[in-house]
Amino acid sequence: MPYLQDRFLDSSRTINLRSLTKRIKIPVNSSSPPGLITASKQDPWSQSGKYALGWVYFCIVLFVFTFAMHWYHYWNDKIGRATHKEEVAKSSKTSSPDTDYEMANLPTNASTRKFFPRLCELPQEQRQEEEESSLTFGPLNKLIAFARFIFYRPLPTLRYRKREITFPGAGATFVFLAALIFVTLYTFLPQPLYYASIAFGSPPVAIRAGMIAVAMMPWIIALSMKANIISLMTGIGHERLNVLHRWAAYICLFLSLIHTIPFYITPTWDDAGLQTFKSFFKGQYYIYGTGLAALVPLCVLCVHSLPFLRARMYELFVVLHVPISIVYLGMLFWHCQNYLTSWNYLWATAAIWAVSYCVRLFYLNWTNPWRLSWLIGEEASVTILPENAVKVTIPSQVKWIPGQYVYLRMPGISVFENHPFTIASLWSDDFPSEYGEEYRDMILVFRPFSGFTRKVLNSAMENGPEKTYRAFIDGPYGGMRRDLASFETVVLFAGGSGITAIVSQLLNLIKKMRDCKAVTKQVHVVWALKRPETLEWFREELRICREFAPPESVHCQFYITAAKRQTPGQQRIPPSPSRPLHDALHRQIDNTFQGIASKRNSALIQDAAAGDPEKEKELRSENEDSITGLPHPTFLPPPKKAHTRQKPSLSIGTSNLAPPPSEGGKDGFEFGFPSTPTMLQKNIMRFAFLPSLHPQKSSWSTEYGRPDIPYMLKGFEREFGKKTCIFVCGPPSMRVDVQRSVAEMQRSVWSKDREEVFLHTENYAI
């Protein structure tokens, strides 16, 4: 009996396969009508798999080009830093030691060399410039500058009533349009588009569009994954690839509609054609059922990912997007029925999906069994900063580089919400954590809006700063493709909370400059913020930048855009609705993880004590002190006086205009803002920063008003070196001004002796 059942199943599968083939490729014999014979010779169905390969080749060309450009810049930067290090080592043999003081031309403050050797003449700079200029290929740099001149420019925003339609960057838009034009031409240029009757087979235009749409699936999924090989090979973070992921999905929907519509149009051309076509679908209630089953999930995915809907219902979007995508992939398997090479691409999609999720296990802080955070996450504290900002401190063994971000989940506040935040601290041995030798304090600073961020603020207000939470981290991801230390001049623009993406980059750059590992000579920081209280977020970090940076290398300008300064009593936080059952559930979940952590610590203490009661008592006492509240981060000590240089204040005094703040800053570090500026004060401050005939450079300055970014960049451009990087993280208006200015600066690569002017923009929301 089992043998007969197997034979019956094999025969039924053969019959089904033949019937499936007939639905697409109608068999031809001597009695076939002339139209069917002609249709079998023009773009035959058996060769339609080449259209899917066409899309694969298109993507491979883009991938290879991006890969080559990334590694060209990578090795160019690396060779430049190595050459600079050799030059520093050679010059150290003839330069003055560190004990000598620095001599500058006092009237002009513009001496060409600051350190004067004792025994020999000054080294020639011309030889060094010639060596550095030979590291790059001039014509290629000019070609790259021309491309940046076009693609750095922002696209205009379309406004319809109260709606704003924003487009991605010019580069992403170009890739999208190139892909759209390619698939459109590749679908409609080959002939024929239709057969004389649907009785002769499925419309060729529909088969082409369907095969290209199926071939897009592996690339769409790969572009959406947090851990993917495309980011590894090209250096582009998944948050930027996600833009291409969305637009590729829209192209897939476009092709799916082209695939669907001809099946509804062609049967209306003749009466017998539809009946003949239906004869190949015996036993099905609706002949287009499998196609609609795949099309509906795709439409839902594309519609609910539109920006205005995604912003309104972000939590719902996060919860539903992946499950609907899985349903869509399953419906594609059902619909394609292994026609041609369709299942090859679908199996590749499933493999990419599975491998990416497996790799993500290494990015989770609670999946490593050799860490104390295994299965229970890290311990985190929440602090409220001025201007109602929130600071989350997570001592962790996870390593990160400047500019990266993590996805944070705190079950004690919200079980299912997982949000990205930029890491504002630097992972370095110079910034140890009191939590342990292997730990570093991961600091996340953000402004609360609604949803998860508002819940974090409310919980911190209710429980105070001594309350600790369990934190589950996914990451770090992203980061800058280039190293700031490879550029002679670096300009950093920040707007409001966008400073979080810059602080770690600035600290890392200053550290490399002091260690002679950076080519950088000048750093300009421009921070536009509403009120001076925001400076308290990173007061200690700014103090380090001012005191530890090489003399006259870092210039910071702060712009206060709001006229009225708030007092602590004026800060208002909108009330949130009370949900006692919901909050009790989260507290119970958090207590469960805390209990597991306490038991694990107790077991480790017993093992460490090795049966000694006194030592066990001492360890338990230390453990109780450590978990009551997280320790504050440890910063570098103040530098020695031999490395500091007192500079005269070039800003006008304000003590006679308004009383200074009553409380002094930490370590005597003050920015000198009056409590509430009057109109006279603001006008005087503005006139104080107007250019004069003999301008004096001030490393740190403040002004009330908004920065004139194009004017500032023109002034900075006079001091640009061969390689310049401009970094911006702020609101859209700031990014637009910077993008337009940097696009125009590409002309200097053609006309002047410069190698590149590179622009890096960060998403304001991350």
C-alpha cells in the first residue's frame, strides 16, 4: 500500500506540473492556429528568465561601483594618515621638545610655523605637500567633485496645503530613477507585448514584469536588514540603505501592477479566449486568486510605509511590517509555483532573511553567555537634563565607534517598543566606567516627544534618578563611512539635539590629534540651540574639548536662537494619561529581570568568596552600594599647566549689562551667557561679531540669533586644507543650507589645489 500511494502521489504531481506549464506555455502541434505558432516563436516563455537576470546584473553594477569608491577613499585616507605619522616622526627629531613654550606672532597671530627648532633650519613644507598630493589621482578627484556638485544639492520640497512632500537625497533619487527607467524599458521595449488571444498564452509583458519583480525580492530584503553584507562591503549604514529599500518596494509594486493588469485586459478581446484560459485552471474558485493573495500584502506594505502614515502610526508600523512581509513571501511561493527560475530568487530571499537574523544575534547585548547581561540585559539609569531632555546611562561591555546608534528596549517602561538612539559617549580607555574594568558608559541623550520617549521621561520623574532599569540593546549600527582624522579641516554643524551625533566624533578627533594620529589641523564647531541651558547636556565634554585640544585648533561658536531664557520652575511637562494596570505589568517584568540579576550576582559573590564569610560580607556590601544607583562617568583629569595657554577674551563684557548666573559652572567652566538678554544686549552681541578691518580670532564665542551658514562657510573656506570634511546633524533647514554651500564649494577642487570637500549628513531623528 505505501508503494501504491507513492506512485499515485508522483503521478498526481506530474499531472499538476504539466497543467501548470500549460497555463503559461500553450503546447504547439500541427493543428495549432497560426497565431499560436507565431506566439511561440516571438519572445518564447521558456526564455523569460533572462529578464530576472537583467535586474541582477543592474544591481551588481551599482554594487561594484559603490564598493570600488568606498575602498578607494578608505585606502586613500589610510595612506594619508600613515604618511602624516611618518612626517611627524621625522620632524620630532628637529623640532623643539614639549617643554619649550609656543611663540606666535602677537600682532597678527599668523606665524607660519609655531615651534622653532634649536639646531637647524625650518623644514620645507613644499616637499611634504608634494608627497601628500601624490597619494590621490587628480582627474578622478575632479570627476568625483563634479558628481558631488550635482548630487549634494537638496531636492525642493513640494507643499500642498499643510502637507509637505520631501524627497530623499539627489543620489538616492538618481538611483531610483535609473532603476525605474531600466525596468520600464526592459519590460516594454521587447516585443510582443500581447498575443492575439489569451488562448495563445499569458501576455509576454506580464511575464517580464513578474520575473523582474520576483528578482527584486532578495535585494529588497537585503537593503532592509540591520546586519547585511551590503553595509559591510560598501560602508553604507542600513539606515541609509533603508531609503533604497522603500523605493525598491515601490518599483516592485509598479511591476506587480503591470504583471496583473494584462491578465484582466486580454480576456476581453475575444469571447472564446477567456473560456480557453479558464480551462487550464480547473478546480479553482477564482483563477486569479493566488495573484491577488500576493498583491494585497504588497499593497498594504507600500501604503502603510508612506512617510505621513508611518509617522502617525509608527508603533503599529513596527509591529505589523515584518509579519506582513512574511505573509507576502509565502504568497509569492504559492503564486509562482516554481515557474522558470522564480523559486530560486524566493529561496535566496528566505536565506538572506534567515542569515541576517542569525548575524543580528551577535549584535544583541543579552545573547552572549559569557557576559553578565546574558538573557537579562544591562542595568541603566535615567536622568532628566535641562530643557526636559533625557539622559540614559548604560554601563556595557559592548564596543562602539563614534557616530553609531543602538536600538534600546526597556521592558520596565515598554515591553514591545524598540527605538534607535545615537550614542553620545566615546568608547575609550580614557573614559572608564566605575561599573567595572571591562565596562564603558554608553550614554544616550534625547528629547522626549511621544510614545516611548515620553514614557521614559514620565518614569524618570516618578521614580527619581536612583531607580535602575533593565536595558536590552540591539547594535551598534551605522557610523560614518570616513574617518574625520583623515581631513585637514573639519567643520561640524549641529542643531539642537543633533549635537548628540557630534560629541563622540569631536572627542575622538581631539584624542587622535593629541596622539598625532590625525591629519586634522583645524576644527570648527557650530551649535545652534534654543536656550543656554542646553549646554548643560555636554558641559563636561565641552570642557575636555577646550582644555585638551591642541592650541588654536578647535573653534566653537554657539548660537542662541530663543530670546527668553527659562528658569527651572518654568519648565512644563505635559501630563500623560494614568494607566495603573499597564504600569504595574511593566514594573513586574522589570522586577523579574532585576531578581534574576540579583540571584546571579549572589551566586558569583559566593564563588568569589570561596567560603570566606568576611570576604563574602564585604563583597555583598560593595554589591549593594553598586546597584543603588549607577556611578557617574569618569573623565580625564585637568591637563598640566605646561600644555595650556591662557588667551585674552575677545568678546565684550556683559557683567555691566545683566547680572551673571548665581551658580558657577563645574570646574570653573562657564560660557558667559546673561540670564535674560535685553534688546540692547542682543544688538551689542550681534555687532560684536561683525567682521572688522583687523579681525581677531576667538576660539569660543557666543551670539544670539541664527547662524548665517552660507556666510560662515565662505569664511571657513579661506582656511580649508587639501581635504575638508563638513559634518551636519540638525533640522532640515540647516541641512539644506549646508548642502547647497558644500555643493558650490566643489568648484574649488577644479580651480584650486584641493583634493576634496566631503559632506556627511546625519538623520536628525536618530
